Amino acid sequence: MDLSIIIPVYNEEKFIINCLESITKQDFSGLNVEILIADGGSSDSTKALIEDFEDPRIILLDNKMKFQVYALNLMIKQAKGEYIIRCDAHAEYEENYFISLINQLKENDNLGNVGSKVVTVPQPGSGQSELISIALGSKFGVGSSHRTNESNQPIEVDTVLFGAWRKEIFDKVGLFDEEFIRGQDLEHNIRIKKAGFEIIQINGPKVTYYARDSKVKLFNMMKQYASVKPYILKKHRIFPTFRALVPFSFYLFLLISCLISLKLFLVVVLIYVAFLAFGAFLELRKRCSLRVVSILELTSIFALQHAGHAYGMLYGFATAFRGKINNWSGTR
């Protein structure tokens, strides 16, 4: 077996067929391919849709432990491929996406993980999702990250979305740490880099990722991602990056300014809102969609991203040194 594609799923009936079609219709240039899918107990029609999808390369597994990190380890243990590429059911993959990642691994023996460009798009029929997709692809919303990287050359990064590995990397650095219900990919990439391997992002065939369709889901996503950073500090003694600390530091400063002076607090808030509104104006101008309502809505989404990230980081710092990682009451 040359390639194992692994896909954790849970309640993905809206996306799973398009995802599988974007994978199975690709030309794998004679490679022997298997597609492992681990379902975490979906309550919708996800599992039935997979079972009805006619492709002998698909192997459906039950992830009895429910959460994504367990699904990943379950599939990696069963994978027979020399190369393993992780996919998300919430996304679609351009032609030659898999071949381009494998070629990168073949050309660089010191490459531990590689990913490609991710383009976030709205879910069909959701106006709020359209603005959320803009925010997730904007430096005003997420700073300089794998979502906003525009380099035409391969660049070394701390982590990539999804990823591709030689299977042997898991023998050298271990599987995903199952204490990390969230952020397991970032933690695993830290171990890859500590072992002396590189992690790069290429500007190859892209991943099209569908944005969340509500502000509540966006807030929870940002909260969950940020909450694991202090646990990484605890485990690896690696301080969160400057980008990760900006929202937390700003909201902490906002709280302090409120305690010092109401006038100072209002000035800071006014400057902050003006900055975000300017960012919203620039993003919407690119798309020729300069409506006041849209600018105000995107401004609020930027603020929600920052607040969710700050809250997650605060919660992580408050709990990291007194127990296991919180799973946010079982949310996924």
C-alpha cells in the first residue's frame, strides 16, 4: 500500500459526499490507495452515506471513543500506506493535492509534515457563513497563519492544517497525544520539530474548507483552539507564539484599563472598534460588497474571534496546571 488517506467524521452529512468525490475522482498515478474513515457515532446520515458510497478503497471504522484524536490514532494504527495524509470531511481537495504532498515528502528526507494552502469558503445558502469565511481568511481575524499565508514558495511553519507524513514518523515521535482533545495536531508538530524534522506549507493544489455557519460555532472553535496553548506550555515548556498571545493580552489590557479609568477604557474600545471596522472595510472592498450592514457585521465577527481566543487562553491558563485538558462539556 502506497497511500493511506485518513478522515475522522462526526455528523458530516452535508459535506461527506462532496469530500469523498473530490478524493476518489483524482488520478493517483498508479498508487495503491486506501481511504480510512472513522465515524465517532454520528447521529445523522453520515455513516449511511459512506456505506452507500461505491468505492472499494473505502474502509469504514467505528470510533467508539467519539473524539477526533482517538479517530486519528485508530486509523494510523490500521493504515498500511507508506504515506499517510489526513483529510477533513468539511473540505474538498483539488486535483493532484495528494500527489503534490507525496512528492514533497519524497524530495526531502528531513520533512516531517507538509500541508498545502487552505481557502475558506462559505457554506451554500448561509449569509453569516460568507462573512465568517472572510474573517477566517483575514489577518485582521486570525493574524499571519496557515490560513492567510500567500507565499508562492514552500515556507517552514509551526503547524499545518491537516498534514501529510511518512508513516515511519509516528514510530519516531509517537501517535497523537490523546490528552489533547483539541490542538492535537499542534502538539504533535512540536514533537516532530523537536526530533529535528521540518514542517512546511506549500502553495500547491489547495484545500477548500467550509466555514462555520454561525457566530456561536465560530466562538467555540476559537475558544477550543486557544485553550490548549497553555497545556502545550505545561508539557513542552514552549511559550505560546506572539500571534497567539495578542488577543489574550489585549483583552487583559482592556480589563485593566476599565479598572483604572472608564475614560481610558472607552478610548481603547473606540480605537479597537475603529481598527476592526477599517479591516472589515478593506476586506469587503476587495469583494465589491461595501454595505454598511456587512461592514458592521464583519467588524463584530472579528471582535468575536478575538474574544473567543482570549477567553480560551484565559481558561487554559486557569486550568492547565491543575488537571487534564477540559473537553468543553463534550462539544466537538
